[in-house]
Amino acid sequence: MRAAFLKMALAAAVCVLLAGTTRAQTSSIEGDVKGEDGQPLRGALIKIERTDIKGNYKVKTDKKGHFFHAGLPLGTYKVSVEVDGKERDVVRGVRTRLGDPTVVNFDLYAQKQKQEALARAAETGQLTKEQAREMSPEQRAAIEKQMKERAAAMAKNKELNDAFNQGMEALKTKQFDAAVEQFTKASTLDPKQHVVWAQLAEAYIGQAGTKTGAEQEAATNKGLEAFQKALELKPDDAAYHNNYALALARAKKFDEAQASLTKAAELDPPNAGRYFYNLGAVLTNIGQLEPAGQAFKKAIEADPNYADAQYQYGVYLSSKIQTTPDGKMVPPDGMQQAFEAYLKLRPDGPFAESAKGFLAAVQSTVQTEYKNPNAPAPAQKKTGTKKK
């Protein structure tokens, strides 16, 4: 009986010992997480992934940025911190132990500083020994690749800038062939630069002015295509629409030119008068008087105080003066008012004498409201009383 009792007691002791051994094989991991602002980070997701055998565990930080996970089998783990669904930092090769928790802390502020330092190193191509020592082989390979790409990009940018600057110099000196060559090179190096396409367009249009026949037409078409590409990349640039319209006018595409200038005026209302005036000037120079007159009229409608537009519109209307059988001139409606408006706005302007001349030509048959501010005052008749 006693022997049986001892045997049972021994078996119970063995069970207790085994149970204690099983509990002792578990471990724990804890730590603190600081955010990029250096303060404790609440709600960060801590992922604990066992790397020697399969096993995944998760826990979140509390309001003090602290986390604790118990009941982990003894082993080797990868511990990472995730914020807003993005992994922000990771510690590999974490070996847990019996007894006290294994501590794994995360400092995202320090991590951010390191990343910024690495980015600067990639830009300059200079890694410190400490940076190289702390990087994993994967990180080192990534940073070396980044440095090579950065060097290649810098070389490309230099080539792009050199081509663009040489093109601008050639354009200033009206060496249009050289300008076309350099801007074409720049557009090939980076086809997303709207300013390159805009300047290439100007170079082609300038080149067209030195050509005749089919060569002139070809250069003009290439210039228009370049303007279109610039506008695809920068559709809200009023100056591009203005310059494109002037090129269209030279190509005698007047309806398209009007539409492009209307767009420029919509984008930049304060300068709408200037845009239409520029169109009128180009059309006048190529002998397109009717569309030029309409452009000057639009300039006045956009800005009634645009003195030069008033004058040019008056000149356009002067071509419509009718002469009666008895030799009297009959000016069209609006001509007299346009010249008077110019003289009122710019009485000493470069077209003042010409405007006065137009008005004087019809003075004998048309009453004008314009008064020369420099004319002497009429003499006053003397009055008196007769002696009786």
C-alpha cells in the first residue's frame, strides 16, 4: 500500500516538473516606439515574425508608445513596426530568452534622420564608414543603385541645360538653324519640358522666315507642331497661346489664330487687349487688312484705353472712306471716334500727328468733337457803348 502511494506521488512530481518545464520554454518581447516627432507613438502595429520556424504574432502600442507580447516560443524573430499600413522600421535576428522580456525599441525620428542622411549621401555620392557599416547588403545595393542613377541623371541634366542654353544664345542672335538643332536635342533628352518645346517652336518659326516655298512651309508646320506640344504640357500658359496664334496668323490660319488668342485672353484678361493687338499687327504686316481690322476691334473691346489699338483701328477704317461725286469724303462709322480716342489717350503719342492729319482730311465735311489742346484761344470781340 505504501509502495503504491509513493509511486503515485513520484508520478505526480514528474508531471509537475514537466508542466513547469513547458511553461519555462515561453518568452516575451517588449519595447517602446517613438514617432517621427520624437514623442511616444500610440497605436503602432508591432509585427513579430518567427524566422526559424513558422509563427506570426501582432500587438499594438499603448498610449505611452509601449508594447508587450508574452507567450512567445523561444526562438529567433524579425520584429517590425508598421504605421498607417506601411512598414517603417525592422529589427532582424531577435533571439528571445527565458525570464526577462527581450527589449526591442523603435525610434522613428532617429530612423528618419538616418534616411535623410542616406538620401544626401546618395546625392553627393559619399557614404560615411558608419553608414556603410550599418547598412544591410540589400540597403547597400539599393543605395549604390540610387547613386548611379543620380549620377546619370545629373549628367543628363547638364547635357540638357547645355543644349537649352546654347539654343537660347543661337535664338538671340537669329542663328535659327543652330537654335533648332540645340532645342531638338534638348527635347529628345527630356520631352516633358514645355519651355523646350516653346523655344523650339520659336526657332522653327524664325527659320521659316529665312526660307521660301516648300522649305518655309515645312519649317512653319514644325513650329506649329512644337507649339502644340508645349500647350499639351502647359495648357494654361497665355503667352504660349499668344505666340501660337501669331504663328498661325503667319501661316494664314486666321480662324485658328483667333481661337488661340481668345483662349489667351480668357486665361489672362488684363492683357487681352495686347494679345489681339499683336495679332492685328502681324496680319497688317502680311497684308491681311480685314482680319487685322477685326483683331484691332477686339483689342479695343477688351481694353478701350489701349491707345495704339484705337489708332490702328482708325487706320483700318480709313481704307473704307467713300468719296461723293462732288469730291467730299465720307468716313465710315467709328473712324473719327477711334482717332479722337487715340488723341485723348496719347495727345503727344507717336501717332498723334498722323491721327490729326486723318481728322483734318475730313474736317471740311465732318464735324468733329476733337479739340486741339495746343490751339490758341479765339480772339474776343470788344464790346462798348455808343456815345449819345
